[in-house]
Amino acid sequence: MEKKIISKRSLVAAFIIVLLGYSGCVTISPFDQYAYAQTTSIKVDALNLMDLANDDFSKHQSGVIEFETKLRKVYEYEKNRPKNEISVKLWDILIDTSGYLLGGFLSRWKKENKLNVAFINNEKDLVGKAFDQISGLESKKIKASEISQ
């Protein structure tokens, strides 16, 4: 059974809706260099891992487990930052195992054992854009030094 491929516009629209939905009622956390660095780092790891999905999952299972552990660490850091609800919601969408982004991709690879290269490339584009939304939000946050001025 082929999963519906979600469009880039739909993904961007979903992320914008999340941002708009929260922006009116939540004060956002200040910029965090560690969070930004971790997000951009794990994006590269995710895209590299996704490239392997046209191979048997069993050959890469330990690497996937290692990656998922790193992903959970980044998520826990984000989740425990004060006033970071918007970023956490974006992370929730990205890692949802029943969704169309990274979490759903990894679940599908585990289930189907191998994925089609065209599907992988489409999903990499979507996942990359989702990471860019998260890191873009972080980079636009006010730096703590600017708050006290």
C-alpha cells in the first residue's frame, strides 16, 4: 500500500499554521546557540540516514537506533526550555511516527524494509524543509543579550 506523498506547499502551510496559532498567545524563548547547532547537526544526520533507506533496514538498524537516541536527546532539550512551545510543536510534527515527515519515514522503512529512491528523495526534501523551519525559527529569536538592553 503506497502512502500518499504530501506536497511541499502543504508542509510549509502546516508549519505556518502552527506558528500563527501559537504566536498570538505564547511568549517565545530567547535564541539558544546550542539548540540551533543541535538542530542543524541532526538535520545532516537525518538526511544522510534517509539516503540508506533503499537498502535493507536490518543492515542499518543499529545506526537508526543510535540516530533515534540522538534525536530524542535534542527533543528533550527543546521540550524542557522555558517558553519554547512553538518549537516543541514543530518538533512534534517532525518526529510523529504516524506522520509524513521524519518519524513516519523511519517507521515506514522499518515496516517495509526498503524504500523507493524517488520516495526517499521526496521525503528528504520535506524533512529538510521541516528542519529548516525549526532552525529558522530559532535563528530569528531574540538573543538574551538584546533582551536586557
